[in-house]
Amino acid sequence: MNRRIGGALVYDSRTALPDPYMALGNGYCYKFTSASYPTGGNWNDKADYVQM
């Protein structure tokens, strides 16, 4: 049996503030325009870097 292990974290890098992040599971497709952002709105155009 093969298992997919891992995922990614997507960060919004902000100066002098905590960096919000979203955890992405392995093997799924995400639509950033419908993913809710912690302070309101969505993740569209807010992702600065991805950590795998």
C-alpha cells in the first residue's frame, strides 16, 4: 500500500505582525479565491511563500 505523506504550508508574510498560514493536505486541489483568510476575505493574492 502506498500512502501520500506530507503537505505544504502557505504563508502571508507581514511586517511586524504574525504571519497567517494555511495548511494544505497532500493530494488535494485548493481554490484560493474560496479559502477563507483569518482576518476576513480570502487567500487570493495573499500567498507570499510555500513551505513543504
